[in-house]
Amino acid sequence: MPHTSRRRFMQFLAGSPLAAAGGSALAQTLLPKSRLPDPLMWAPLEAERLIKTPKEAINVFDFEPVMRQNVPPAHFGYMASGIDDEVTLRANREGFLKLQLRPRRLVDVSKVDMSTEILGTRVSTPIIVAPVGGQKSFHAEGEIATARGAKAGNHLMILSTATTSSVEDVTAARGAPVWYQLYATNKWEVARAMVTRAERAGCPVVAVTVDRSGGRNQETLFRLQRTDTRECAGCHDRSSLQANMKRRSMYEGLDLTGLTHTQSSSMTWDFLKRLRDTTKMKIVLKGILAHEDASLAVRHGMDGIIVSNHGARSEDSGRSSIDALPEILEAVGGRMPVLVDSGFRRGTDIAKALAMGAQGVCVGRPYIWGLGAFGQPGVERALELLRIELHAIMQQVGAPTLKHLTPAMVRRA
């Protein structure tokens, strides 16, 4: 019987369009592979052998399966999901494969200085802790653990509007001012109140997210939600937006009447002018991917840009942030700092963006994996691994300081 089933299966394959397209496609797609591709054949990544401590981590990816074990399925799915077919989620990683770094030799790199200043904030590294909401969904200490982990490596930190810890407490845990990321909603009074509170807490910069203008089909989240045996209503009151935001610190005391979501579908440049007249904080636009919008940002007097596709969580255009970065840099022409996020997992990824002209790189999922796996020590180790990798590649390309990372060091494959 097994032989008959196998013969019928092979007859089905022989008559399929895939087989007609070519044997190599068939072999790559359906047939068992004789061995794993390099380098896994000699350095296997065995997901079932989870690390027990942060120090055991060899790279940031080691934290993800530990987090998957620790965190409820729905919460993990929220972190892991992209949109629709998750083409952009894959593109964010594949984009780095199109770029090569050019090693240089006979340069004194016995001392490497990764320190930099970004919009008046002096930090030891260009690696920035990106805003990620709802961090108590991943660990009981949430953003407080992240802030302490960022403090250990003197990383600039951007706090999400959807934080589960107050901006005041996070600032205290970081031991220095943090930037504030704004989901403005379609109600001006909400945005004004949040910005006023952040400024009062000492935040020097507000990063206005401009890419959450509509709904999103987070299929990975929805599928993992179905496997979660908990009763979500025990923690999440979906009866109204006001009730749903009750656990989010920045919404405390705000009137959300008339709103059904926190998106900013009505935002225009007029909103940013109004915001400029309201706050003394510097204004950075997070979510710019087209040179036309970058040019408008300069024209409207913005202070900076974060090139971002929201970690592939806002749309599935298929365009990676690293692919969009060159045209933004060209449009800006050095008139404002340009940061970038989405898909950064390695020191080489970070070095490529810095060499192209970005002044800083924001990372999200890597430190969240560390947070979900081990709390603050996991955050510290994940960020430390990225610093170690960046330090090493700067030595290899002959860059003792960040200013020595230049476009000449990057080639398109």
C-alpha cells in the first residue's frame, strides 16, 4: 500500500505544471534535500536545543525560539507577524543580500570608536532601541527592563505611544531622556496631550509615525491567536477603544470619544505644522519610503527622518527599508539626519546602512526576542551582540570611527 501511494504521488507530480516548468524547480520545492545548505551542514542551528542563559547566545536569533517558548501564542504572533503574504517581511532581510561590503586592509583599527551624536543626543553607539508597543506582553517588566538594558550599552531609546509603562518611569529607568514615538490618531486633542506629557517628561524628540494610515491583515497573529487557550477578554476589553487602551499608560485620562482606532488616516502636512507650533521638541518623521516625501519633509522644516516600513507591519508593498534608503538620502542631501529601521539583525546590516549615509539604525525584534527570553539580561545581551558584530565589521572595512564608513565601502551585488 505505501508503494502504491508513493507511485500515485509521483504520477501526480509528473503531470503537474511545476514539473513541466523544470526538474530543478521540482527538486528545490518538493523533493527531500540530500543535505542542508552551507553553513548549516557544519554549524547546525538546532532550534530544539534552546539556550539557557543570555551569555550562551551566539547571535540575536538564538533568543527567538526561547521567547517562543516563554510567551503566549497570541503575544508572540503579534510580535512576529507581517502583513498579508509577508513579502515585505522577507524583503527586509533579503535586501541586505543585494549589498556587499568592501574590506580594506592596512588600517589601524586597534581602537574603534562607535560613538555618535544624533539630534543633540550623544550616545556610545549608532544602534538605537526602536519603539515597540505593549512590552509587558512579552515580559512582566516590559519597557522598564528594556530601558535598563539600553542604559547598560548607552543606547538611544525611542518609547512607543503604545507603551505599557509610563514615559516618566521609562525615562527614570533609562537614566537619560528618551525619544517619544507618536501615534497621533485622528483627534488633535489626543496628540497634543501625549506630546505635552512627553515634553514635560524630558523627551527631546518626537518621532511621528506616518505609516499607520489604515487597517492591516496580520495573518501570523490571527493564526497563532487560534492556538492560544487563554481567554483574551480577561486582559483585553474590546468593548470600546477607551476600554481597550486602559492598560496603555499614555492614554490615561484622555478622551477617546469618537475614535474607533489609534491610526492617523487623516494626517497631512498641516498636522505637522500644528504640531510644530505646539511643542519645542524636535520632530522626526517615521515611515518615509519615497524621495518625494523626503523632499517635502525638508521643505516643511522637519528635523529628521526614519526610513521605515514599520518592520513590515504596516503594509506589504514588498519594498525593504534598505532598498528605499538611497533615494531618501539623495533627496535629503545632508540637510537633516536620516535614520533607518526594519530587518536589521546583524552588525553587517547596520554597517551597510551607516556606510550608505544613515546616521543611526533602529532595531526592534532582536531586543524584543531577548526581552521575551530573559528580560533585562536578554535585552542587554542582544544589544551587546549587535555592538560586537558592528565593531568587528568596522575593523574589517578599515573604519576606526563611524565617519570612516563611506558609500565607497558598499557595492550592489
